[in-house]
Amino acid sequence: MINRMRPKWRRLHSVLLALLAVTSFLLYAAGVLTLRQDRIPGWALEGAGGITAAASYLVYGTPFGAVEHEVEAKFIHPGGLSVQEILALVAKKSIPPGAVDPTTIDGTGAGTDVFTIFAMAMFGLNVFSLVLLYLLMIGIAVGAFMLRYRDRRLIVVPLYFLCVTVMLLTPLGASADAVISMPVGGQRYFVLAAFLPALHIFLEIVDPAAAANLKRQIANSLALLVQGLLLFAALLVRSSTGYLVLVLFAAWTWRLYRERGQPALLRALLRKTAILACTGAISIAVVVIALPAYVQSGRLFGNFWHRAFSTLSVHPDWPFGDLQQVYDCTKYLPQGLDKNVPDANGQCVWWAYPPNAKRPFYDVARATYGGEYERVVRRAYFYVLTHYPRQVFETYAFVKSGLIAKQLEAAWKDLFELARAPVAKSLFGVAAAQLLLFATFAAAVAVADRTIIDWQMAVFPVSFVLSLAPLYVAMATAPTTLDTVFLMYACIVLALLSLLQLGAKRLGLLTLGRAEGQGR
């Protein structure tokens, strides 16, 4: 057992685990940089939002989060130019300035804008800056993890990087569609940025042990503070991993109930709670002060009801019954409610909203995806739910469930096609090194303690099940299932490791029994 090791060997063992964890991050970073997605045309979602805000703020001097109207128009209607080419024009101020709009027009929330502005302010007005800041955030999360954990719990880090590195070899990372819809450092890819901070916080909550001394307690608190801020930042960029907060709250509630009769443990838990509350307060204060226009217009987070309503179109009978007449938007959108373009359905409801008929066209267009838009689409969702319950039930029970199963099946099959991935040979070397490193880490833990993983790793399958919920709100596509696929891969690795651990323990007990029998 590790606790029985001599102090010197225990320290060396902790250093070894930390070095392996750092190496796993460096390997992943090398894999990401090998892809060089920043050189490939794509980044469409970022170009319509965060990159527009960053270019406007850094080059044209607009207020933080506001956008230069002509710059935004160029990104939305690029005329065949790539995002990288438009950024080059912006850097030279080749796009004449015009009016200034207080927010971006996309429905992805303010987080992408903030992240992109900081990235380009730090590393330059180019797409590569997003990749670099994303890797920096992940690196900080790894550093905080290592500062806090020096034992087998650190296995979470190489497990995380093994899975996300393998994903780089699948179509989720290696395909042209990946650069268009989910590039590393992009808005959708940010679902993966939430896991290390959330896992750190989870392990902290379920750990009843108090720090051995004041210095260690301060270090642990600092690491928890950093992870809390990183988690809030990741959720601000992409809120679909909000189910991780539910996991943390459930763990906290369980600990609060369990420690109710033990004042010392309860005080330790409440101290951790206070730190997390501070991270939330700091994050909210920064957002409210820096982005008041986004708060007032209801654009702080991505659109929930827009996704819920728009993706009802996956049902083969959409639009149901008389909905085309109830929401007649053909004056502005000739196709009306559309089966093939889901986003157009929420927009159709908005343009059919009676009060908008008396508003200027520009004001209605700019209010798309705002707070009032969300309220209007929410009412439309419940109208459809109450008037066509059978079709809505079929949508969730059969169609959306089928789409989820299809994506998970594709992710499973991708594991058997890794050798054919259209990537540089060096990336295969990175993936092989990650696998070897993970095996080395597990072996290093096994040397000190035959229990490599324990019940705490159940957080992965629980999170996997919860990650399915957002896929029912929207729908399962490759870009929206990044977090679910990551969790599925992590569960597969943990299942294999559990079987090996169980087999090793049984073999050890059998060997011990034989030795005792021979002794008698």
C-alpha cells in the first residue's frame, strides 16, 4: 500500500505520477498542433460570433463585446473568402467602418466572444490564437490537478488525454467537417474543457480528509479556486455540459447529509463550498460588468428553447398539421417552417410573431436569438407539445433516440478505423505514446496499491448518462456529441482497467492462498 511506503519512496512515487500527468498533456498538445486546423478553411461558427467581436474590439476599437457592423456582415457573407482571409483584411482595416452593434447576432452566447477577444489580444489576430489559449486553459487545469492530488486519483489526467487524443484520429478531429463545425479551441469543442475542472471539484467534494497542515490547505484551496473559475469559463462558452454541475451538486448534497453529525468534516466541506461560491460570484460579477449589453438582451448563454423547438423538425411529418399556417412567416422566409434547415424554424416563429409586424425590419433581425426571441419560441414549443403530443413523443422516443444511437455506434466503429485516419504519421505516434503512458501510470499506481481505480470513477458512467439529456434538447450530430463520445471512450477504458484490476486481485489472493497452504 502507498501509505506504507517509506517517505522518500512515497515522494518519488508522487513525482513520477506528476511527470506522467504533465507528459500526457504535452503529448495531447503536440497532437493538436500537428493537426494545424488553424490553416484549414472552416471556423464558421466562430467567424459569425467570437472572431467578429475580437476583430471589432482589437482593430476598430468598439466597446468590449460590441461588433463593427460591416465587419460582422463580411464574416456572415464572406463571398467565398475564408475566415483567415477575412481576418487578414480586418488587420489592414480594409473593411470600411460603419455602425456599431452592442452584441453579436449569433445565438451562441457571450462566452465565445470573451474567449476569442482574450485569445487574440494575447497571441495575435489569427485563428491559431484560439487553439493556443484553449491549450493554455487545459494546461492550467492540469497544473491545479497536480497541485492538489499526488496519488491514484491523478489517473484522471492521463485518462482524459488518452481519450481526447484518440478522438483526434477519428472524424471528430481528423475530418474536414471537424474544422468547419468543431475545431479545437472552437465553441463546440469547449465541452471538453469542462471535464478536468469538474472532475477536480468532484474529487475534492467527496474527499472527507482534511489537509495535513495550513500550507497544504491553502494550496488545495487555491487549486479549487482555479478549477472553479475554469469550470465557469468553460460553461459560459458552451453551456451544454451544465449536467456536470448537477453531478457536483448531487455529490455535495450526499456529503452534506453524510457529515451532518461530524462538525470538523462539515466545516471542511463548507469551506470548500465557500470557495466555489466565490468563483461563481467572481464570474458573474465580471460578466455583468464587462458585458452588460449581453445580460440585458438575454444573450449571455446559448439558446435553449430555440434548439428544443427547431429540432422538432427531425420528425418525418414536420411541420405537423396546421403549424405552417399558425406560424406563417413566408413574407420573410419563403420556405416557412423548414424540415431541412432546423434553425430556420425558430426564426420563422420569430418573424411570424404579431408584434414584430409593427417593428422596423432591422430591429427584428437584430433581436433574433435574444431574450424576447427565446420567450416567443418557448411558447411555440409548448403550443406544439399540447396540440401534437403524439408527434412530439415520437420525436423524442424514436427519432432523437435513434440519432443518439447512430452517433454512438459511429463512435464505436471509429475505434476500429483509427489506423486509416487521414493524419500525419506523427499523430499516430502521439496516440501510441499516450496509450503507453496510461499503461505506465496504471502500473506505477499498482506497484504501490493494487487498487488502481475505485468507486469515485463511477462519476464517468453517471456523467455519460446525463450527457444524453442535451442531445434530446437539441439533436445528436457529430458536433453535439463530443462530450458524450469522450465519456463513452473513458468508460470503455475504465471498464477494461477494472477487469484487469479484478483479475490481478484474484490472482494475488490465489497465490497467497497457495503459499499459505504450502507453509502448513
